[in-house]
Amino acid sequence: MKNFSFIENGSTTSTPGFKAAGVTAGFKRSGAPDFALLFSEVPANAAGVFTTCRFAAAPVRYCKEILAKGGKLQAVSVNSGIANACTGKPGLEASRKTAALAAAKLGIAPDAVAVASTGRIGVQMDMALIEKALDLAVPQLSSDGGNDAARAIMTTDTVPKAVAAKLEINGKTVTIGAMTKGAGMINPGMAGLHATMLCFITTDADIDKDVLAGMLEENAQNSFNRITVDGDMSTNDTVLIFANGVSGVKIAAGTQDEADFKAALLEVMKNLAHRMVKDGEGSTKLVTIEVVNARSVEDAKMAAESVANSLLCKTAWFGNDPNWGRIAAALGYSGAVFDPDKCDISIDGVPVMTQGGDAGTPESVAAEVVKKDEFTIRCDFNDGDSNYWVWSSDVSYEYVKINADYHT
């Protein structure tokens, strides 16, 4: 990448040709902002990846439908407070009506509007609130509205998450902006993610939709699909990318330009994924789990995810307990094939297991390491040449409180 850098206070609207708004329509009882509208001034090529949950929400099903038609998109309507999941045919019709209402107010075709929702499952969409939200949001669309939009899509997030970056391609500047939400129900597994995570990405590069789809899917596997807060996949996970081409920079498949753009996009997506785990519901630590020298990538993945999602490990981390026995147990039941007598485990370079047994490090030394806000657990199988990593968080008292109180 040439001259890649993040933009201070960047957002989706740091990208030329995009406007956004975030408003309060009444979806949330709290009175916090709860509706976002993102708009491209010109039609944009688009691609998406979505939850693999069998109970995929109506907006997910709708977005898949319009993307399959192959046309360009120009807007996305996002409400926070009602998930519009497990709502049957009325829910799907509500997504279509939302798109039609937004399109009419924006003066564009209904098939050019994507729809996303997050919030309580099993509640039918209140179309009166949708119409109110659009009446408020459309006049407020602004090239400075990206951070307002990022705040409006939050649920249990404690901070909005937006980012933008720029890079040079063929002597011209290309911009990538993005926003995401998600702090719990996070363990993406998108096909093409797990979490309620929503992510919307903008760029002014000119990229064919098939090329866009390929790089988005691959990058999701190395960013959002590498994070977990609680091991639960949402019904609504959605990542959409819009490429409006206003920079005049054409990025062709199989070129160095494509490789550079893809690398820049991955940095943007990893930045947001990292911040999602840091803001995990009630979390106090971000823990990187690395499994190295495994027999296969699948073995490394199963092992890393087993540790990352272990409640015993996650509660130990919260308690500043370096309990390596819990890590070993999670590796052992993961389904990964490895020789336990060859396994080494270290925490930020401090050995706690050597060749399947106690490394002899005083517990007080290891305990000092896990007191840190961020640390890395490295599990070396010494049994191959395949590796995998996952970002995880601890589980605190606050996590239980948030999720016990969420519905009521």
C-alpha cells in the first residue's frame, strides 16, 4: 500500500460522495439516537456478507434479494431497537416497505435501498416509526453525518465505532470509510459472519461488484470472523460495502491496485473488529488467542475458538487468574488433532505449559501478565506448520447484568 493512513475522526462520510444522518425516532425506550441513513449521491456497486443463522432476520433476507439482482445500491436504512427477526412474512414486507419509503423520499429506486435492523427479536416493525425516522433523517443528510450515524446504530455499545483511511493508487487518493456496531451476541460466522454486528463500508474507488464481493468475503474471514465476545451468533449480522467510483480510480481484478486496496480494506475492517471486542459487553480485557504449528488450519481454528469461547477461561481472565489448566482443557476438547505431550502454552511470552505439563513459572509472575488490559495466549502444538488467531474478551459481572436486563 502506498501512503496508507487513517483519517482523524474518520467515518463513512469521509468518503467523497456519501452523506449520512443519525436521528432519534423512538425505537429505543431510552430516547437515544436510534435510526441512521447512509446515502451515496451516485449509484454504487455493492456487496455484502451476512449471518449464517437459520433464523436470518427479514432485513438480511431482503438485502440478499436485492444484491442477487445485480443492480447498484445508493442507500441503507438502519434502525436500532427492533431486530425485525422471527417476524415471518409481515417482517419481510416491512423491510420492503422501508426500502420503498426511503426510496420515495430520496428520489431513487426501491431496489437501490438496503435495509438493516438491530434490537429485540420477535417484535414486528413499527412502520409509523420508520416513516417518522425517514422524515427526520433525509433533511439531515450531511457529508459530516457519519459519526452521528455511527452513534444511532448502537445498542449495548458504550461508544460509537467509525473509521476512515486513505491510500494512494495511480497517483490519486482513494478513501475508505466505515462504521460498525456490536458489543454482545458476537461470534461472527458470516458466509460469504457471528455477532449482532452491523457494518457499513464506503469507498470512492470504482470496483466491479464481483471483485468487491470476493475481497469483502475474504477480508471478513480475517477480521470480523476472528472475534468473539460470547460465542453467540445473531440473526441480523450484516456487512455491506458501497463503491461509488467518484475518485475516478478504477481497480481491476488481478492487479497490484486490487491487492493494495484489499489490504487497506482489511486494515479498516480489523480496526473495527478490534474495537468491537474492546467494547464487548462488560469486558475489561482483550485477549488474543494464537494457535501455531498445528497439523492443519482447521485444527488451529477449532483450538483457538475453543479457548476464546470458554467461559472458564473468560471468567479467569476477568479475575486476573492465569489458570493454564483451563486453557489446556479447552484445547483438549476442541476437536483439534494434536499431540498433547508436545504442547507449549505461554502468556505474553511467559511460559505456563511446556511439553504438556507445568512450565514451572511461579503463578504470581503469570498473574501479573493477565492483569493487563491486553495480552496474548500462544498455544504451540509443535506438530505442523498451520496457524490461526482469534480476538476474545473476558466475561465480567457486568456482562451478566447487561444481558439479564436487556429484554426487561
